[in-house]
Amino acid sequence: MTHPRSGAAPPARVRAAACFVALGLVAVLFAADARAARCPGRFRRYVPVCPTPVIVCPEPPAALVPPPPAEKPADKPADQPGAEAPKGPARSLAPKGALWHREAPGKPWQLILPGEGVPAGQPILGAPGSPMLTRDGAIRLTLGGDLDGTSPFPVVEPVVLFHDNPEVDLDFTLDRGRVDVQNQKKEGAAQVRMHVRDQVFDLTLAEPGTDVAFELYSRWPAGTRFKPRPDPKHVPVVNVIILVLKGRATLRHADHEYALSAPPGPAIIEWDNMHGLDDSPHRLEKLPAWASQKAPDTEAGKARLASRQRLLKLLASKPYPEVTDELLRSANPADRRLAVYLMAAMDELEHLAAALAAAKYPDLWDHAVPALRHWLGRGPGQDQRLFQALVEKGKMSRSEAQTILQLILGFDDKALTQPELYETLIDYLDHDRLAIRGLAYWNLSHVVPAGRKFGYNPLDPKGKRDKAVQAWRQFIPAGKLPPGDRPNGNK
């Protein structure tokens, strides 16, 4: 057996992948897409799977629109004569509108202007392709992502935190997404320290020009049982991949040390929070296609690139809510996709909920699912936040909230072979709670797509819904499995 993405032989141990999406606060709920569904194996994320249609069930939210980010006054770039040296461990080389920071959760995001210092200890959110340079110029860090869908590893928005540490050239936390770090020294090695959750990875970039990519992907495993009182081990699955793009590097983690080099050579190694670091790096003869951060040279790729460039121009000149609202109304699907990802990335879930509830275009729901799954998988406790929001803000009983969480978490392959599951889901189509009947329908239509022809809509009046529910009951009688092949969450 070979590594599906690199061609190298994978380690023997197998791990589950992750699949979990949710939105609370205003009791607007979503379910998972197929792209990161139940494909088993440590390198499961490398296997391409097909996205599926998404049904969203909004509880009508309050018309809450977040305040626009507080934009700082423009300063002279640090490389201009008379300009002050930028404060912070790094400075921005990105255009206006591409980089943002905030002081703490709940605080507004603020623009980082070109040449401006990047503050230490604060989350830095940016558009893929946004570069920053450490204070002494030793390391160039460039944010990356997979909005073009070129990688089966569905990283979305990149977020990092810089740390002041005189012992290394760059010390940062990778919160999510992808970053590339490059040795920019005129001569000699550069030292990089990366933090992921409670782990520390030290890299030596051996010579000028050495370039290394890091990707972090985090999800809840499909079929996870929601725990109202979780133990410390109840956490999302976190995967990190380290790939040498150019040159040579030495990786040190815990008591281990590995020599890596760009292809052809031992170029790629992975860590996760279930089994730790690979026993050894995998050899690659050439870089995989996903390693490139360039937009595909296709009409669709060019359209997405144009939309991103337009987004940056808008963010540089207009308040954030105006920008997202304008993109949501756009006839261009790429614009709408960017708006959804941006709102989720900035934690503007109430704004996103309001947009989804009043959406003109159904593809907004398709984009919202992976964006919100990314949000929920950021770390432990996100499921508890949703549960409490459903109870306190959504005014639901604990039993209803727990049912919703389980519907969102989805079902594993064993559960999909049980007739009782389909009987229960069909009964939920007539539930008084919009969220429960909507999520039940998403699960049914996801694993039994033939049932979409019945025209069920959780937002329809009860009389109209009843006809579709009856059609579902005739299609899957009590005690029976759906006709045809055994349902599979990946199809």
C-alpha cells in the first residue's frame, strides 16, 4: 500500500478522520459535507471525495450586524525614510486588506497595514498568499490556504500568533490553516519554533532559501457521541503535516530528531494528537501538486483569483459588513463563497446566520458547511459552547440540544446499517423544532440522495411537509433499509 498523496508507504497505525459542523448562538444549525467524511486511515485526508448538497435549517435570527473593524490610521511603511521601525516580532509585506489582528475573542478585528508591525500574542488572520517578515529579516512567513480546492486536505483560513523569543529567529503558533516559512538570511541557518496545541516543533532551516510548509487540520470524528460533561480526552482530531519545499531542514520534536530535504528526498512527515509523530519522514521523488499555492490555470481558477483580488480591494476601502453584504448579493458564485468563509473565519456567526436565513442563492449553504466545520474543529470546548448556546440562547431543552448535537455529529457506517436510524430520522422530519427536522432531512438526503425528489423543505408549512414525509415513509418503510446499495456517507 502506498501513500495516496505522496506515493510513500504509510505507517501501519490507522486513525479516524474528522467530520463535525455546527452553528449556535441563534439556533441556526448545519450538518457536515462529504469532503472530510468517513474515509478511514491516517492519511484519509489525502483521498479526494465529492462534496454533497447541503440543507440548512435556520431558526429566524435577530438582525444582528457586527460593528465594522476598527481600522488603524495609516503609518509610513517601515522601509521609507523617516519612518519608525515597526513594533512587534514581524512586519506585514501584504497589501492593505489582506491581514487582520484582534486583541482577544469578542474584540473587533483590525487591519494590519503594509509595513506595519505584527503584534505578538494576538491571532493574525490573513488571505492566502499574505507575506510577513520577521523583525530582523531572517524569516519570511507566508500564509496559505486551499480555497481553490486543489488539495484534498481542506485547510481554509490561516491563523497564526507570533511570540517574542530572542533564542530563535521565528517563534509562532499555528492555530489553523497553512503557512510557508523561508530562510531569508544572506548566509547561515535559521531557527524556527512552531507551537501546535501543547506541542513544540523546532526546525533548523539549513541554508538561505530553505522553504518549509506547515498545514494544520482539525475536525471531530464522524459519529462522535456528544458528551454534555466531557473528559479531558474528548477533543477534536488534529493533524499536522510538515513538507520541505526547498533545501534541507532538521526537525526536533520531544526526544526525536529527523533530517528532511526537498524532493527527491525525505520531504514529508506528519503528527497528530492521537498517535504522535511519524516514525520517520516519507521520501518524495517530486513535490505533490497540492504543494503549490498558485491558483489553477483554468477559467474557474482565474475567476476565484479575481474574486479574491476584488475582496482585498473592498476590505481596504469599506467597512467589513458592507463588504460581505455586497459579496453575498453578487451573481458571482466565487464572491458568495468568499463572503461565507470570511464571516466564519472572523467568528461573525450571527452575521452569517442572518445572511443564510435570508439568502437568495442556495449555494451559500454549501459553502457555510465546510467553513463552519472548520470553526467548530478549532479546539476542545467548541461543542460545549454550541450546546450552551442552544439551551440559553435558543431556549431549547437539554434533551433537544443534545439531539441536535448528535444529528450534527452524524453517524458512522455501522449506524447506517440500522433500520431504526432511518425510522427515527423520518419521524424527526415532522418535529416541531425547525433545527431538528432540518438536520434530520440533511442526514437523510445525504445518505439517500434519491429521496431529494420528494421535495421536502423544513421551512415549508406543515401541510406541504406532510406530503413529503409520507413519501419518505413509503420509500423507506419502518424496519427496512433504503432500497439499493447500502448507504455510505461518502456518496
